[in-house]
Amino acid sequence: MINVIIIALVFGYSGWMIYRHVQKGKQGACAGCDKGKTCAAASLDSPFSCGGESAKGKH
């Protein structure tokens, strides 16, 4: 019985992590990044900014 509970917990956690990964991927690179507020590339002044004009022109 305990084996079934452990397996259910492992599969449940794996499913949750996959779901979170997909949701963060849909938000985009900077929005899904945990370091978005402290990252130099995420600042609006950076040429590599996720939301800046120069980054949009490169894609």
C-alpha cells in the first residue's frame, strides 16, 4: 500500500513540474525566468531586453 502512495506522489510531482514548465514557456523567456527582476538582460535599457525595441528587431 505504501508503494502505491509513493508512486502516486512521484507521478503527481512530475506532472506538476511539467505543467509549470509549460506554463512558464508560454509566458516567454523573461516572464518565465525566476531572475527576471535582477537580470541585466531583462532591463529596458539593455540591447538584449526581452521587451525592448532592439530585441524585437533582431528576431
